Amino acid sequence: MMDNFDAIVIGSGQAGPFLAVRLAQSGMKVALIEREHYGGTCVNDGCIPTKTLVASARVAHVARRAAEYGVNVGGDVSVNMSAVMARKDRIVQQSIDSLTSWLEGTAGLHLVRGHARFTGPNTVEVNGATLSGSKIFINVGGRPILPDWPGIDSVPVLTNTSMMTLATLPEHLIVVGGSYIGLEFAQMFRRFGSEVTVIEVADRLIAREDTEVSAEVKAILEHEGVRFLLGVTEAQVAPQSEGVVVSCSTGDVRHQVTGSHILAAVGRRPNTDDLGLRAAGIETDSRGFIIVDDQLRTNVPHIWALGDVNGRGAFTHTSYNDFEIVVANLLENGQRRVSDRIVAYGLFIDPPLGRIGMSEAQVRATGRPALVGVMPMSRVGRAKERGETQGFMKVLVDAESERILGASLLCIEGDEIVHSLLDVMAAGASYRVIQQAVHIHPTVSELIPTLLGQLVPL
């Protein structure tokens, strides 16, 4: 027997639930299929739990610095990992419960538990039952990958997912990967009290960023005691009584790093290998990402792909924007496109990095005349008052149109204040709009107009 729906949504990550509810509210009969956890990576393994842990780690870090502010805490600061994880679990469960209640209370929305596989362009099989949909939306996300190193299969390897269930504090955490996820965990666990070594094959951290961003991030984390091996080659892994040992080379020097735990943070792959995409005629690229057009349609006209699985964004906010694009175009006679989206993301170390638009290297590659402004945080009163003067702010501007091209704000509140620049970019306005605005004193944001008043040719 076949159950027929107006729309089937496969996966309940950041885009899926909102899309399913919106379609149901429009009068459609909708099935939302989820094989594991409502909320996907963000709620269960990503943003919410990791930023909760980051918050606990920051409290520990600030407490250790209390004397610098004239505050006595009365003894050494220690971390109760069981209590830290319990707090994380409570916050995650609150999010899951809220989402589940919302979905279950939506009229016209049918929740289906199980793994979905296409059996044709309009049909999927779940738990032996066949569901048919006039429109189908894929929001199945991705999963971590492991480094292709000899011996990696011989040891227990943690990922961002299994880190969420870690019951004890690692004595020495080896982080494989010097990019966004790896660096967040590196600082977090160093602040919890672990020794931390980061191993990266590239010659610098977060290689997509400008060189001075990479260098400053490294300096910030080294100051807290994180160790780095960069430009690593010939790496191999082996079990040892203490845990795990990584042997690798940097140039002509051979290293052996022994740790109690090893975390792989080298990237993610889309969850498309067990969806039966071939049965539906859905095309993927060489990495397994579903190919979509500017409005997120696949090559099959009535099937869309949203979120990490389409390779057009790897963030919760881009996944949610995928939902907005699809709903606007399907239900509101809109013409929204992925290509209208301004690149925006953060690195949530402390201080955080807020990044929008183009990097300096990307601007230089265009050959266009441009302006740049850079301000070290040591010149920002609010940062000095709070004793957090690490980092800098950098903004890039088109010299002819006066439009903001990009910014890197590696500084206290950088993940928040960057939105003042992002909004001006989205409006297509001149940088002078924000330069001439009067900001509140004393804040970090008040120095943005000053910075824009000091632009020089790139």
C-alpha cells in the first residue's frame, strides 16, 4: 500500500522542519522523515552543544584570570566535566523537546521515523513502506570524515559527534585539522585543562583566511598553551598504552606525539551514499554533493536539495536561508537565489572571528582598485577595559563604488559587530553610511566608523 503526499521532506536539519511546517501551513499534506535526531547536526552535535561547551570553557578561562581584574576566587580553578556535559545535555534536550513539540502539533504534518531511500523519482521507501510525493525535498546533511593516514583505523578516533559524549577530560588531546572545528575544540579543551596539540597538513591554520588572520589565531591559541605542528607530511597513527601516537614530519624533522585521545576535524562528506539517488535520477558531483541550480532544484524538476548536502553552504544559517529561498519561490512568487547570498561565517574561538564577503587575497585577485582599513584591538577602549585586546579589525572597500567588499573582525564580539558591516553590504550602500553613523560609547562597534575613516589604497 502506498501513502501519497503533496510533499516529502527527507531530513530534519535546519531547513527541513521549517520547510515542512511552512508547506503544511499552506495546506499541503506533508511527510517529514527523520532517521535519528530531530534538529540535525546543529541541535545535536554542532552549534548548540559546542557553543554551550565553549561558554563553560570561557568561564574557566576568565576565572583563572580573575586576579588580573582584582578578583580573588580562592584557590585553583578546576573543571567538573560531568557537570559541564550535563549542562550541555540539558540545553540540547530543551531544543529537541521544543522542536519536537512544534512539529507534532502542526496540522497536516506527518512525522515518519526511519531511513528513506528513493525507489523512483516520486517514491521513497521507509521501514518497508512506500511514500509517494509530488514534491520532494532532501535535507540529510553530512558527517565527519577521517584523515587517510596509515593506522588511523587501529585507534579510537573522536569526531565532533562523539566528542559530545566524552565523559572524562582528555589528558592530552591530539587534534587532526587546523581549521574551524578543530580550533574551537583545541581552545575549548585547553581551557578545560587538557594538553592540546594540533596537527595540520597545510603550512598555516585556516588556510582560506588571510595570512595575518591565520598568524594571529595561532598566536592567540599558543598564548593559552595549545601546541601546533604545521606543514605535516608522512603522518601515521598507532595505538599505545597511553592512548595513541602520531608520527609525522615537518620538513626534515620527524615528530612523535603521544596523546590520550585523538580528534579528527578534517572535513565532512554529504549523506548521499545510501539514499538511492540513482533510482530517482538525481545527479551528484564527484564528492557526492547533490547538484542544484540557483534556486536549489536538482536536475529532477520536482526535487530540491537543501543544506549541507548541496555543497552550496556548510553552515546552519545557509541551510536556513535555503529554506527561505525555496519557500519564497514556491509559495510567495519570489525569485530568490543562492547567488544573492553574501558569504558570512564565524570562527567561534575566543576572541571570535566574524567573516563576511571577500578576503584580501580574493580582492587582490580581482585586480580592482580597493581600499583597506586595519585597526588593532589595542586601540579600542572597550577591549582595553575588558582586558581583551587580542586581534584586529580589517575592512575592504571598492574604491570606485564605495561598497564594502569584505571584512575580517578577529576581536572581542567580532561575531556580533560584523553584522553592522554585513547589513550595509546587503543594502548595497556606500561604506560612508556606517562611517557617518553615531555609535554608542563605549563599545567595540563605535570604532568601525573610525576605522572606515582611515582607509588607504590596498
